[in-house]
Amino acid sequence: MEMNEESDPEKHFLEQLGQRVRTMRALRGMSRKVLARVSGISERYIAQLESGKGNVSIVLLRRVSNAMGAHIEDLIPTADAGPDWQVIRDLLRKATPNQIARAKDILAGGGAAAQRKLSFSGIALIGLRGAGKSTLGKMLAEKIGWSFVELNKEIERDNGLSVAEIIALYGQEGFRRMEQAALGQLLARKELMVLATGGGIVSEPLTFDLILSSFYTIWLKAEPEEHMTRVRRQGDLRPMADDRSAMAELRNILLSREPLYSRASATVDTAGLSVDAAAARLIDVVRPVLQNEARAFGLRSVAV
């Protein structure tokens, strides 16, 4: 007789656990080989874990989560509380006792939530490497007269290390902390900008929430084959170098990140388009946004 989820809850739990590990790995843009190397766990064992056949110990699961710069509780299957839950959880981790007390009071119905009005900081471009964030971002910034900023280059400038060196020295968690700090410094400038983000910024809930609330965010989307072709043309296969299954890994990364990328205010599909055609499509999307924001915040109207 075939067992269902209720009659074999352990099997179902392990399958869910494997799916969460696989999704978290893809969000971080890590191949299975890279995760195995960083965690010190064999690639074969990680494959078993992701397929729902690994009876993982809590110690090994902790090593896997640490290697990905994630919290171990993120890997434990629970009822889905929606995309805001991770943001709330991370805010609580950083909150003072007084802030936690106020939040508790609000959630219990004893207070009114303070409304925070964020200033408009500009246009943020998200998407996988090879989506055209740098190329199209520069063209858009030049067209509208704003500064163009690449977040990864700001991180490198602030820390005197390349992204690869930062990850090698401090791991994914260290890089994400530096990414959040760099974003905070950019927002403190109070300048309008076109911001090109790293492809994995969506994997850090607080940082991505800050992007969504501070910028009009646009997902630059393309077919996986186009992403791979463009990245190879740039001579950069990080973090999938020397991986025979690089294309499969890229598809898995895109599939895992799509629900987060789709939270952007708009999507511009660059598949099959020339650079000029993609830029024209991006400008068409941005034009009404600039007009609306100019009216709302009293900004200088930009002709595009």
C-alpha cells in the first residue's frame, strides 16, 4: 500500500528539507560543488540531502547553512508565512528590547503602527548576471541625467577587496552584511541614481526589502541561454566556474529567484533584443514613473 504524507511524515519532511536546501543554494548562486567545498561535506551527500534521501544530523545541517550564509531555521520546513516573514524575523534579530516591546504592543492591538515615508531614491535594476543591468543602467542614467551606481563596485571600494575575495575571506554572510552597509551609505547620500544590484541581492530579505521600498525596481529578464552567453562573453562564470552542469545550475538559480525577482515594480524582458532596443524598452517603462515621482516629491521633471 502506497503511503501518503500523513502516514509517512518523516519522508515528507526530508523531501521538504531537501527542497529548501536546494532553493537556498540556488538563491545564493552556489553550485553543489561549491557548497560541498565550503561546507566540507561531500557533494554526494549534499545530492542525497537535496533529493530527500539524506538523514542529516543537526551538526551537518548547521555546516550547510553556515556555508550558505543562512540561518539554520531557514532550512527547516514550516508553514509558509509569506515573503515578509523573513524580513520581520531579521528585523527582530537586530531590534533593541524597547523596539521589541513596541512591536509586541502593536501586534497585540495596543498601538498604532508608525508610518514611515521613504524618499524616492531612483531606479534599481535587479536580475541575474548577464541581464544587462550595467550596460542598460549606464545608458538610462546618461539619458535622464542621474548618476549610475553599481552596488558591487561600491562594496569593493568600501572594503578594498573584490567580491570574490570578500566571499573567500568572510563567506556569504559577511558579503551580505557589507552589501547592506553599502546600500545604507548610498541611500544616505539623498541623491537620485540608477542602481545596478548584484544578482543575489534578493536572497537577503532586509536588503531586498530596502531596495523595494526605496527605489522603483525593475527586473531585467532574459532567457537562461542568453544570461550564460553574456556572462561568458564577459569572461566571468563565477560562481559556476569549472562546473560541467553550469547551465543546469543557472536554470536552477533563475527558477529559485523568479518569485523574488517578480516582486519588482516592473519587468523588462530583454530576450532577443539588441542593446539599443532593450534600452528603448527600459526607457518606455521608466518614463511615466519619472513623471509621477516628479509630481509626488516635487522633483525636477526629466524629459525622456
